Amino acid sequence: MDSLTQIVLGAAVGEAVLGKKAGNKAMLYGAIAGTIPDLDTFVGNFFDTITAIEIHRGFSHSIVFSVIFAPIFGWIISKIESNPDISWKNWSWLMFWGLFTHPLLDAHTTWGTQLFWPFDLRLAYKNIFVIDPLYTLPFLVFLILAMRRNRLDPKRKKYNRLGLIISSIYLLIITPALKFYTFQKFEDALESQDIEYYRMDTRPAPLNSILWSANIEREEDFLLADYSLFDTLPISFQSIPKNHELAGDWRNNENLERLIDISNGWYTLSTEDGQLIYNDLRFGKMDVTNADAPFVFSYILSEEHGELVATETEKELEDAGNLLPKLWQRILGN
């Protein structure tokens, strides 16, 4: 999830664990704990693109990381905060839950997490977008209300608990129910149009849980589609050829295989200006209303010193402001 959401979750968890003793400092250190796992993006800058992708949400988002570093961070905080009523074990417990709830939340996004690192298992439930105001804003409001109360005020605990409960209901009950409902809608549309397919993957569109997108794999192509809860017209599908044969001599290349594993086989190849492009379909296109829009994640494949390398394509951000009105219009139905 985005940094603000992880800060809010970490702060709320810190308050739940140690707020009665530490007050707002529990929120502060909980927020810090909720931020730490995402430092892997900084570490990724020292590696090539493919390795950086593999590192992202890897070790730092694992149970192993939380268990190892929670007592270390707890000990450091105990040396900074001279409170005789709070031991390093108390701080360690706060840091553990702050670190651990971060990947638990990220597991519900499309990218997922390697919670059980070093085992090669990425959890990605794909029931919430990485930025979802319906999850974050109510959570933030209750956290602020709790923060303004004295640490011994019973309303402080009540507000914080309400924030945790409401956000958890949205994350664990409402969005999975919507994912199941919309999945059935895509299945029904495929059946009614006599479309045979191998597998289907669904996810919420940016910033909401009303509009959902689907990737459907067939033998020679992928189908892309979207469905809003307010739609009245039948679901239509866009065909994207796989073009896997464009890999040519790189077909069995180790680095290409790594990219394929990362995207779980949801990829197409294309060419542009004589360059070979690897498109990761898991995150869809930049503009859900434009069939010709570029994919969110695409990589230029080239050879350097006899090795296949991937370079992420640059995004045209100057038109980003136009995407939100289009997205909102699509959310309201076709």
C-alpha cells in the first residue's frame, strides 16, 4: 500500500499495543515501523532492474524480517526513551506488530508480498488497490481523533479500535465480497459470449473498489476487460496478442525467464521503434478507458555485454491529471 496508509496502520497498531503507556510516542514508533519495510525500494536502486523487482516486497516484507529486526529496533528505542514503565521487550513487541502488519496489508494488493521468504511464494489476494481512499481516510480520521485524547482517556482507545475495526471490515469482508461478485460477472460474460479460456485474474481499478479489471488468458492472446458495479451494458473484451515468438533467440534466456516468473506468465511482447518491449499485464493499462493506452509496467529488452537487460519505459506523466476524470466517469458506469 501507499506510504500514508502504512503510516496510519503502523500508528494505529502502535497505539493498540502500547498507547496506554507511551501515548503518542507509541503512534510515532508504530508509524516508523510501518514505513521500514518499504525501504527495499531504496536498496533496489543499487541493483539491475530485474533484481530490484525481485527484491521489492521480498525479505523486508517477511515474517523472518519482523522476527529478527523487531528486538533490535526495540532495543534502540529503549535506549532513546528513558521510560522505566516500558521495557525493551514492550518496544520490541510494538515494532514486531508494526513491521508484521505492513506485509499483511500489502498481501491484499496486486503486487503481493513474499511473507514466507525465503520460500518462493508470493501472496497476492488482489482485492484492494495500492491507494484506496475508502480504506485510508476513515482510518486516518479515527487515528487523529485518538491522537488528540490523553493516553488514559478511554475514548482514545475507543477511537483507535473503531479505526482498526472499520478498516479491517472493508479490507477483509467488503472488498473480497466485491472481488467474488465481479469475478462471477466476468465468468458469466465469457460464458454468454462462448469464449473459452485457460485462466482469469481480477483486480480493482485504481483508487476504488467499484470498478474491477480482468485479464483472461487464451492460447494465442490475452483478453482485457473491466466492469463497474454501476454498468448497464454487457462486458466487452479487448484482445491483446501474446507475441511470445518475438523473443526469438532469447526465448530460453535466464533473465527473460525471471521476468516471466515475476509476472506469473501474464505478459505480452511488442515492438516499438525497433525495440523489444516486455509488457506486464498484472497492473493493466495507464488509462482503463483507452484501448491504446500503454501498460502501467513495460520494460525495454536489450542486450548489454552479451546479457539480456530490462529497462522500465518512461511514463508520460503530463497527462496524468486527465486520467482521474476519465476513471471517475468509468466508475459511474457505461
